[in-house]
Amino acid sequence: MTEAMPTQGSKHIMVFPYPAQGHLLPLLDLTHQLCLHGFTISIIVTPKNLPYLSSLLTAHPTAVTAVTLPFPHHPSIPSGVENVKDLGGSGNLLMMASLRKLREPIQNWLSSHPNPPVALISDFFFGWTKDLGIPRFAFFSSGAFLALIVDFVFDKLHLYESTEPICFSDLPHSPVFKKEHLPALVPQSPVSEDLESVKDSAMNFSSYGCIFNSCECLEKEYMECVKQNVNHNRIFSIGPVSSIGLGRGNLDSNIDAMALLSWLDGCPDGSVLYVCFGSQKVLTKEQCNALALGLEKSMTKFVWVARKDPIPDGFEDRVVGRGMIVRGWAPQMDVLSHVAVGGFLSHCGWNSVLEAIASGTMILAWPMEADQFVDAKLLVEHKGVAVRVCEGGTTVPDPNELSRVIAETMAECGQEIRARAKEMAGKARAATEAGGSSTEDLERLVKELSSL
């Protein structure tokens, strides 16, 4: 590996992203912003995740260095797999357990470096990195609401002795969740064999600082709650970080983005429903059949990003001119920002949430796993910028009910929700402009890192 040598007057920062696209890409966007502020960055990465750094390395060839460490062996992770996208969401605990084994290689690198970094910014799945001997900033690719939920549960594991829903009475709005709707990081019993790995996530609030890919207009009350919990002001809400991102596409896309956008150009404003469930979730045949029938019966125009979903035979012929199937990757932010798109049927993963918020697009929420039930509650119940259409990773929606909700929400019944989404977008844009809350927090973070 090539050592990162800080340029004259610059501060050297180590960055350690978690190898899942929803975690890795936002942290790389933050790294890009830090480079724009003159920092020298060393990024810890395993070999098969190195291609994700290509845009960053091209943009900042003298400021960014990849510190490539061998991926630690894990008996339950197939050989050659180094990213959660190849394991699915259920593979997070395995990936976390495996990457904890990088402690010694990282410590060896730190101790042998002639100009070691003054601070570390690592993903919130890597709580153990706070003990590496340098100030550690926990980077939350998800929101403050989720971080509080995880921290609250780890402090009160006895709640799992009951089968009743859990009320988080110490949090704003006293939210209530079924235990099965809590993130997989939260153990389903206090004696879980995975407890040691997930305990890492309970160490984040004891880090030197916390950085959130969120914005004040979306989570102000939860950010204030975090500050109260940690009892210091080194809390930074700098999102959406993609607002000054790298503008990269997908690594293996063969989609004609211009053809997709051209099709949208021919659709009336606000008439198209964008359907996408992220990079990891593949719908079952039964779910696809129900979704296809619901879309067909709703008579709503749509774009369905179906990477590996089994599309029913004959469906595309029946919706010619009214629907477009994209097999692979689509330029999501460009699509959501198009005037023809009026709604986003989504699993409510945090990156998709932020893209919808930034574009002012109403969300039709189908939370399935991980943080998605928490995100959906925030959007539907607390902010009123989304409507819930289904829930559960194995749930097969009723096609008639789904078509009714889609049709009504995309028509007059969704006007108020769409108006609130547009208002939220204006606030999110203002947050990342000069004088905005996210811009000011980024400047505070730069000042804090520069003082170390």
C-alpha cells in the first residue's frame, strides 16, 4: 500500500467505511467534501471494495490514499465476498464480526506511519474503533432517530423479556415499535450469539464526536436529544452529503439513462410513480405479481427499477406506453428530480429517503427491514411527507388495496402530502447552502478536525 503523506499545512484523517453501498457512498461523499477543505485522507478498504473509490481517487489524486487490507476470513462468508450487497441485509452481523478482525492490521499501520492521522472517521457499525488511540468520529449514514433507538434498546435489554411492543418513552413523540420492526442490529434476545458484534453500535455515543448524514429540518428534535445524551457539542448534522457529492454512476450499469429521461419528458408533470427497493432487496414472485397487478389496476404511469425481480409474464405488454421497466441501475436522483415524477414507492432506506426529501418527492412507504420501519415512522407519522402502503419483507400486498392507495395518493388525495414534501425540499436545500444549518455544521466539523 502507498502511504498518505500530508501536504504542507494539511491535517491527515483516516476514514473507515462499512462495505455496504448505503453506508460506503455517503462517507465517500463526506470524504470528498473534506478534501475540498484541504485535508489529506487515508481510506481503509478491502481489495474488492477498491473500485468504489475510483471517482474519489480521480478527483483528489494527491489528497486521497487507499489503505488496502486483506479481507478477514469468516467461515459463514463465501470466499470472494467483501460487500453486504452480495450477502443481503441479513449478512450485516457476519460482516461486522469479520471486519472487527482488522483491529490489529489497522493498529500496525497506525504505529508504523511516519505521519499518522490526527483523527478517525469510521462508520457507526465500527464502534470498536474508538479505542484505536486517536479521536474517533462516528459517521451515521442513517439518521439520529435510528441512532437513538439503537442506543435506547442497548441500555434497556430487559425490554425483550416481554412480547409487547416497545414504547420509547424517553424520545420525542414516545414512538412505539413491534420488536420485529426494530433494526436487525438490535438483538432479538439479550443472549443473542451476535451480541458481541452488535455491542459495537452501542459505543458510538461515547466517541469523540458524531456525524450524521441528516439535516435539521428533518431531525432537529432528535439531534437535540443526541446532544443531551452525549453531553457535548461535537455533534454534526451535515446532510444530505450527496448535495456536494461525486456524481458517480453505477459500477456495472448498462442502462440507457437518456432513454429513460426522454420517456419521462413525454409524461405530464407529477403523473409518474417511481418504484425502487434499493440494491439489496429482491422481491419474491408473489410480491412481484401483487405489485405488478396493483400498478396495472391503478392506471398510474410508472418506472419500476427491477434489478433481479421476477416480472410476471406479459406484464410489460399490458402496460406499454404507461410503464417502463428498468432492469439494472437507474440514475435515481435525476429521476426523482424530474417534473414528471410525483411519487416514490420505496422501502424507506435512509439514502432513498434523503434523495426523496432533496427532490421534494412524496414517498409511498413499504418498509421491509433494517432501519426502514424507523424511517417510515419518521416520514409518515412525524413529518407527514409519506404514506404507508405496505410493511414487512415477506408481506404480499393485496393488489386491489395497493392499486387504490396508489391511484388515490397520486391524485387529489395526495396533494397535501406532496405539498409538505415540496416544502421540506426547500428547507433541505437551504440547509446545504451558504449559512444553512448543514453547511454551518460542516464548517464546525472542519474547524474541529483542524484543531486536533
